[in-house]
Amino acid sequence: MMKVLLISNRVMHYRSRIYNVFYDMFKEEDIEFHVVSDDFQEIDVPIRYVKHTIPFGFKAYRDFIRSLSPDICIFFLHLKDKMFLPLIHWCKMAKYRVIYWGHGINLKTPDATLKNLLFHHIHTLSDAIILYSPEQIKYISAKNRDKVFIANNTLCFDDLDLNGLKAPAEVKNLYGIKEEKILLYISRILPYKGLDILLELFLDTPELGLVIVGPGISSEQLKVVNETAHYYYLGERYGNEVDEIYKMGDIFSTPGHIGLALVQAMYWSKPVVVLNRTHAPEIIYLHQGENGFIVNTPMELKQTVLQLCHDKSLYERFSENARKTYEDEMQISVMFKGFMEAIRFVMN
């Protein structure tokens, strides 16, 4: 049986769900799927893929790769992971097939010349490149584009027990939420994500509840929430708890920057409204005027959210389109297809 090893930075809980399904899909291709990392976030379902926890370090990972002897090593690391460059060089020297998986460059610093040179060097070393979306091909040098494959990033809900989730009314009662319509912000709370924009915009709309979930809220932001009756901060929530909150909400917005939360919002049929700024690759799933809106100003964002709240037929159409987008474009099988295309290319 062929072995594929994914060398990853911290494996988030949602990645473990994806890798569980990848393990099953790889098994059908007669491939054993291994994941090695220095840190795996806790997850509330059993792990099926072959998991290896090893503290980062060139020697430890070199020795582990030697002992496992994988057919392919997939690198999912950052430049700040100091073993990345020496380890990928060693893999090439040791005749292991290598695949780079990522954004192509660091999207937060797209004009960083030295970083980009290092990324381009990694691309050249790699036998194949897997990107999150076609939008990132522009970050790959022309000479390396013939080995690029696209694995549209998504989330996996296969192990979600829908019957075990609380009903929206129960969730509202649990958290003391009184408003009929709910705007959701579910993400890490970072300045560029734009929570402050929502906190300022909806102070004068008591008919709309603003529900915030995620780590990193500041004392100033928490003060605004505590002083505003229709604002709610629910802390960090994962697993069933966060899906219950998505299910309970109506509209989703992390106005300054949206990523995988867009996938989860559309799985739960929630229209998405964001500002016209730089977003993660998952923004390709937002179809303007169909399942959400990209607007130019905060005031336009406010007006759009309120229009969706007040126009029932408009909301229902956007809600249906959001779920349809998930069904048509965000299936885990589409993401896996990109991986298999890259693997077959490398093996051939």
C-alpha cells in the first residue's frame, strides 16, 4: 500500500474532520494517509487518519520520514517553521516526492520580496503544487504552473449529528437572546476582521441581535457588548455548540476579512455580507447578488443586512442559494479530487 505523509503546522479541529474523510477516500485508492505535526487541537470525534505527534525539529522529522518511508510528502508549513526549508531540501536529496500545499505566498504580505523569493524556490523544488483556489495561480512563476492543482478549501460536516443539535429557540433561551433576527460574527477577533465596524453600525438597531463568537475580544469591545442590550458575546465555541449558533442565526458577517467561516455559514443557509476588502480564498464561493453581497462602505453593509432582515422573499432566496452553493461547490470530494490529481501527477 502506498503511503502519503502530510507534514503540517498546528492541525486545527476542522482539519482533523477533513483528514478523517481523506483517510477513507485515500484508502479506496489503496493509499495510507499519515499526518505528522507538533500540535493537534482537540476534537470531539475519533481520529481515523494515522496521527503522529512530534515536536518540530529538522533531525526529528528527518528521522521520522526515514522510518516511515512515505511515497509522497505533502508540506503544509509556514516559512516561520524553521525546519521547512532544510527539510524539503533533504527530502529532495533523499529522493522523496514532494508536494507543496498552501496559498502560494503569504497573503498577508503579498509584496514581501524576500518571502516571495523563498516561496518561489519552494515551488521549484516541489514536484507538484496544491493551491486553495484558481485565484492564487498568479503567485506561481510561469515555469511552475504546469504542476499546479486546485483543491478548493472547504469544511467537512459528515460526522455532524443534526438530530443532536438544539433547536434555535432553545439556543436563544440558553444564551438569553431576545431578538427575532440575528447577525452572526463567528471568527477569531482580530483588528482586520472588522468586529468594531459591526459594533458601531448596529447600536441603533435594537430589533437585530448581534451575536459574537470567537477568541480575542478586547476589553473595549467587551464593554460595548455589555452596555448594549442586543449585543451578545458567547466566548469560544466549537463542535456542536458553534453549529447550533450558526443554525440559530440569520445573516453572517466578518466584514473586513472572511475565510472558512463562509463555508460553514452557507452550509447553514446563511447569506453573507462583507466589505470589499482582501479576503481569504474562500471568497470565491460568495456569488454577488445571489448568496450574499460584497459592499463598498460600512453604511451600505448596514443597509444590506437590514434589507435581508426585512424582506422575507429576498432572504429566503439568498438562504436557498447559500445552501445550494454549499451542495454544488463545497463538497469534500471536490477538495480531495485536487489532491488526487496532484498525487497521480507526481507518481507518473
